Amino acid sequence: MDTRRTYCSERQTRRERPGDGCQNEAASRLCVRAQGNHAAIAGADRRPARCPGGFTLIELMITIAIAAILLTIGIPTFRTVIQNARTAGLASDITSAINLARAEAVRRGAPAQVCPSDDGATCSGAWTDGWVVLAGGRLVRAWPAPAVGAVINQPDAPLGIDFGALGQITSHANPVTIEASVAGCTGQRERTLVLAPSGRVSVQRTACP
């Protein structure tokens, strides 16, 4: 009899003891959650590993074909942009020299000139050799020969332009034109500089030769 009472007391004690396993209701809920989490983790561990991504042969061929098409379209356009930029820069340099010569003539109240120069000091050679600005027989500034492929043409002789003390052209009776372009020029990308008898210069886009 005493043994049975002791056994029952121990069972009762274990039932009423809080936090012992999953015996009480709160502990049961915690146990269920823990078991669910463990099951989820175990399931995740059993998922098959993904293979690393990559290109298939067909995808690679399509990519190469698209790149070839873009290059075919883009290279001529890029070449045109370069030609246009070079022509615009060439015309800008010549215009700067013309304006400087005219400004020096007005500032000094004496003749000044801009002309081709192959030695960087005197009027000689062709425009593609370079050009200089002279005032009172002295060198004001020299420009080196432009990049290979530059085309500069002055149909009206003599080469170069002389300015008087008022900034007017004294070397030519009629307007003077200077045509500037680069080799391989196409379309309306040539620049034509037109100098009025008063000495003012304007730049126009004209058809390439």
C-alpha cells in the first residue's frame, strides 16, 4: 500500500511540476512550435541544390548576332560624328585666326594679315601647312599644320587676307571664301568661311567636294 501511494504521489508531482517537458498546456504549445520549426528546417535541408546559372549555346549565338548588328549600324555613325567634329574644329581654328588678325589691325590702327605659313613665321606654303597672324611685320601668333587629312581651299587669290586699320579687307575687292573639310567628307559637312568686304566672317555648312 505504501509503495502505491508513493508511486501516485510521484506521478502527481510530475504532472503539476511546471516546465517539465510538454506536460502543461503552455509547454505543450511551445513543444509543438519547436517540433514544427525543426521539421521545416529539416525539410529545407533536404531541398535539392540549385545548379549554377549560365548561357546556353543558342543564347550565346543570339548575343553575338545582336552585337554584330549593332556594330554594323554604329561604326558608320561614329565615323560620321568624328568627321563632323574634325571639320568643325578646323573651321573654328581658321575663324579664330581671322578674327585675331582683324582685331589686331583695329587695335593697332595699322594693317594686319592672316596667311598660310610653312615655317610658322612668314606667309608661305599652303593652308594645310599651318598659318600665322602678322601685324606691323611682327608675328602675333602661329598655328601648326592641322591633322593629316585636312582639306583647306581658298579659291580667291592671293592666299591670305589683309585687314586695314578699320578692320576692312584690303587684299580682295570681293568677299573671300575659305573651304574647310576632312578627307572622306560626305553630305553637308564641309564648312565654308565667307568674309565680307567689311571683314566680318560667317561660317556655313556646304556640300563636301
